[in-house]
Amino acid sequence: MGFGFLIDPINRSWRKNLLEAYFPYVIQEAVMNIHLRIRAGEDIQFWNGDKYGRFSIKSAYTLITNIDADSDFNGASSWKISYWQSIPIRAWKRIWSSSTAPKIMGFHWRACVHGLASGEDLIHRKIPIDPNCGICGEEKESIKHILFFCPIARVSWFRSNLSYRL
Ligand SMILES: [Zn+2]
């Protein structure tokens, strides 16, 4: 998966709005601290979270879990970091060891770290929208509501091969 879309090719700078949309605060800061060369074509991308310099969501997770919880976690994203830390390590291990497509693992990870554009998360990012569910309109559109408790989600789980009744 390429991450060149995170770089503005004209200004040769990181697209901060995209970093804010997709990554937790500590990752945003780490990426923003990567110096980009002025002339295009000379860059090599090297991610410090991996010995080969290749970025992956798993290496980003490893980087974050190795950061001291008392360090720089403050500001607008602190609620997200504390939520992140409340998720047991075994849950992360299940995500990364599951035998599914990396895209699915990435979606699962983003759902767990509030990295999806739900109404609730957009409100936390100070985006003035209606936070209620766009499908049922009955509750605030949280990740849990979208994936489990919206009436449409409940029907989907029940009608799946798993026959879950939520
Ligand atoms: Zn709903």
C-alpha cells in the first residue's frame, strides 16, 4: 500500500488534513517530523517504526504501544489515546493475527481507534455535522452503533451465517 497521497507534490509537504483524518495524534506528529526533500524524485520513504523503513499499520501500532503513556498525550486527541489504551492487548493481537485481508485488518484497527468518520468522531474533530445515525436517526452515530446496534446492523448480524442476536 502506497502512502504517497499523504504528500502534497507541489509544496513537497505532508497533507496535514489527511494525516488528521486517518491517524492518531502520535502518528501524525511522527510523520510530520519526517523531513521531505525539496526536489521530487530524490526521496526515499523510510518509516522509523520498521527496520526496513516500510510503513504498515501493524508497525504504527507497535510504535504507539511502546510510547510511554505519560509522555506527550495531551490536547485534542487525548480522549482517543485513552480509549486506545483501554483496549486489551489480546484484542490487538487477534486483529493482527487474523487470517484476513490487510484491508479488513486495517478497517478493524481504525474502528477500534476511532479512525473512521462516524458522526461521533467528526464532532470530536470539531466538524459541525448532525451526529445522529444517517440510517435510522435514532441514536448518535458511534462506531458501536454503526457496526452493532443500528437496526440495520442488527438485522445483518442476525441474518449472517453467525446468526448473532444483538
Ligand atoms: Zn442507526
